[in-house]
Amino acid sequence: MSAAIDWRFPVRQILNRLEGPQTLGRGRKFWISAGAVVALAMAYPLVADAYTVGNTIYFFNWVFMAMGLCLIWGYGGALSFGQTAFFGLSGYAYGIVTLNFGAAYGLTLFAMIVAVAASAVVAAVLGYFLFFGRIGGVFLGIVTLAVTLVFERFMAQTAAPEWRIGNARLNGFNGMSGMPPLTIPWHGGDIVLAPDIPLYYVVLGLLVVVYLALRILVNSSFGYVVVAIRENPQRATMLGYDVRKYQLATFVIGAALAGLSGVLYTSWGQYITPSSMGITAAALPIIWVTVGGRGDLTTTVLGTLFLLGTFQALTIYGSQYALVVMGLLLVLTVLLAPNGLVTALAQLPQWLDRRFRKGGVA
């Protein structure tokens, strides 16, 4: 009997955290809707062509970075322009490991772990000096942007033949190419996750798992402290919490998610270039998270996918207007819906209901 109680308690605790107050969406209707969306996403490759499926994988790859920024900025209150630096770092690390050791025997999965860990370690070192050095506010954004641009400029000037690590040439502004896709070791032969249906389901599964894990995290005691630090770091300090450690932890988790995006992107396209860390690339995640709604994971995911599709369509049919439209969306969001356009749309029924009740009483 005691074993059954011990088993049920953590399961119930996890379920409660999935619907905690730090995230939008709870109750049977929300989870049925979410399940329906996932079911449609799983059925999507059955009716779409190979190019469209591969393009959808490209969209999914960037969402991990956006969720990491949502954790760092939306929940933690620390604006960071460093996500693309960790994205690029992991992408290059994946390329270096795979080009030197190959793809057999599951080495690409090992390279994936090493690359994500590299971003986490660099973020831990950088974050230590930032947060334990009491750098915050706009200065945190400036420093992280500077780090990103320095890394991008450094990688862009590595075109000479001597810039190589083993068999992997960095190739400067042209970037690295020819990296093998992810492979899963199997007794009948390795399963190659080329940018088609198998990779689609792997990335979709990772997306669902990371989203649910982050919901549990932000609704845990850790998440409550992180949000308390965002609202009033002085009061959190007076309550006995080491603000710097919590800020560092969120920074490292967010960087690791950006690194995961970098690995998935590199294995998907089998290339990585310094332009993925330029100032435009560094600004786009800020726009995705702001327009979607940085204070919630669900709105961040929806807003990021919508803006990625919009940006790609604008790039194809009117490239000169793509960044202008993105900038305009950012300005309109800040002025009209500071909590995010998707968040505003999600809260619109409640707002209309309150207005209706108020008008009815009057």
C-alpha cells in the first residue's frame, strides 16, 4: 500500500505542475486540444510532400531556441542576445566531431550530446561572470550581443587552410558543410535521419517532451523562485534565495536549448555558417518571443511557428520587406500588446466576458 502511495504522489505532483499558474492552458479542453494538434502534426507527413515535411522540420528546429529564450527572459527577466551564439557553437561542435569521427555506431548522437554540453559549459562560464558580477538589465543584453558578434566575426575570418580541427575545415564565411545527418544505431544497420519523415517524427517528439518538461520546471518551486526574481530580485534576496544561482541555472538551460536547435539545424541542412550568428539572426528570436508572448511557453511556441512561416513567405515573395515587417510587428506588439499578440488573443474571450458582464450590470 505504501508503495502505491509513493508512486501516485510524484505522478500527481507532475500532473499538477503541468497545469500550474505559471503557464497558460489547463483543464480537459486544453489538453484535448493539445492532443488533437499533436495528432494532426503526426498525420501531417502522410498528406504532405517531402519538401514541405523537410521545411516543417526547419521550423521546428528553431522553436527550442525560442523556448530557451522564453525561460531566460520571459520567466527569468534577463534579456539575452546570446542564443544564436550557443546555436552556432553547438552547430560547429557537431560538425567538428562528426567530420572527424564519422556517423557510424551512433556517433552522431554522441556528437549531439557533446555539442549541446559545449554550449551549456560555455554558458555556465559566461553566465558566472555576468550574474556573479552583478551585470543585469540592458547591460546584460549588450554583453551577450557583443559576445555573439565577436564569435560571428571570428568564425567568418577562418577561411584560410590552417583553420581546421582535424578533418574539419572551418571555411570562414562559407561555413562548414558535408556533416552527416543524425543516425540511430540499430542491429540491422544504422537508421539515417535524413531531412524527411523519420527526422520529422524525432524532432516533433523532442519538441513535445521539451515543452512538457519546461512546463513542469516553471511550475515547480524552482520556477516560482525564478519568477519572483524577475518581479523583485531584492525581495527574493531578502527571503534567502541566491538570485545569482537561479539566474545562472536558467541561462544555462536556455543556452542548452539553443544548442539543441543548432545541432538539429546542422544535421538537417548538413551545414552551418557564421551568418547564423549575425546581428539579424540574434534579433529574430527576440521578435519571435516578444510577438508570441514571452511570459508563457505555449504562446512562445505558437508565435515562433507563425512568425517563422510569415518570415519565410516574405523572404520568398518580397525579401526586401521581410525584416521591415518583422520590425513593424515588434513595434506594434510593444505599443499595443506588451504581453504578446498571441497572449492577447488567448485572453481576448476572458476580456470580452468581463466587458459584457460589466456592461450587463451597468
